[in-house]
Amino acid sequence: MPLYSYKCTECGNAFDITQSLSDATLSECPLCGGKLRKLFGTVGVSFNGSGFYSTDSKSGSSGSSGGAKS
Ligand SMILES: [Zn+2]
């Protein structure tokens, strides 16, 4: 039985339910009776974690000790 994901457009209630293809599509939120949106799989996850950590440490400032040319 395929697993369907629904999310309420009113209260944001999201849940998964297994339904056969012959079952009627849910359209009403069991909590608030709002309109449900059918989600086809959870592929909307996007990891755009760019620009969070800058690893460009200023090189050259380290190693100040020593270096005195005698
Ligand atoms: Zn709802």
C-alpha cells in the first residue's frame, strides 16, 4: 500500500497515511476540517547551507614569534 502524505492548509497538520489506490483521497483535515493538500513524497527538502561558515582565515598573521634574522 502506498504511503501518502497530507498537510492541512489551514492548521498545518501534517501526517502520513497508507491508502490503496482505490481509496478515496482525503480532502478534509481530521483536526480542524480544513482543506488538505496531498504531498507526493517528501522530496521538497533542500539543503542550501551555503555561506554559513567562512573558512577563509587570514593566513600570515600566525607565526609572529621568531623570524628574527640574526
Ligand atoms: Zn487542519
